[in-house]
Amino acid sequence: MEQLVYYTNPQQDVFTQTARASDSSTADMSFSNFSVKKEAVEHPSHYNQGKIECMDVVRDQNLNFNLGNVIKYIFRSKHKGKEIEDLEKACFYLKYEIDYLKKKEKE
């Protein structure tokens, strides 16, 4: 059994998982061996600075992947340390969704 290690960054916890190769072309990834603080995974502080958590808004409004990412990057922009980059990412996903809808309208 091979153990893979993923670092979120040097100051944060280490994500670990195990993988078993069933054959040379595929691997069975087991995520039951994560060793991360529960809060860092389930409720990161940069997504719940106010009264409403980001994922609750996305789920309540039944947003798709692109629009969920728009909300996510706006929510975290002031709290993750890269405000302009996060807002640019939000714009990217919003433009991507708008372009998709325009293309769909033409079909």
C-alpha cells in the first residue's frame, strides 16, 4: 500500500490518504484516512465570517458549479489574503456561466 501526502501549505495541517493500485491503469483511492482538523475541512473560517456560511447559500439557492464558485470566491476574498485574485476568479466563473448561457440560448 502506498501512502500519498498532500500539503495545503507549510503552516497548515497535512492531508494524507492511502491508495491501492488494483491494476496498472487504475487506483482505488481511500479517503477514510484523512488526518486533518475537522474545522479546517468542514467549516473553514474564510467561508463563515458572517451569520451565513457560504455552502448554505449555494445549497439554498441550488446554484450550479460556476455560480457556486462565484459565491465562494466572493465570500472568502477578504479573509484568505488574496482579495483581488479571489475577485478575479469570481469574475472568471461568472463570465464563463454567462458565455455558456448565451451559447445555450442560440441553440
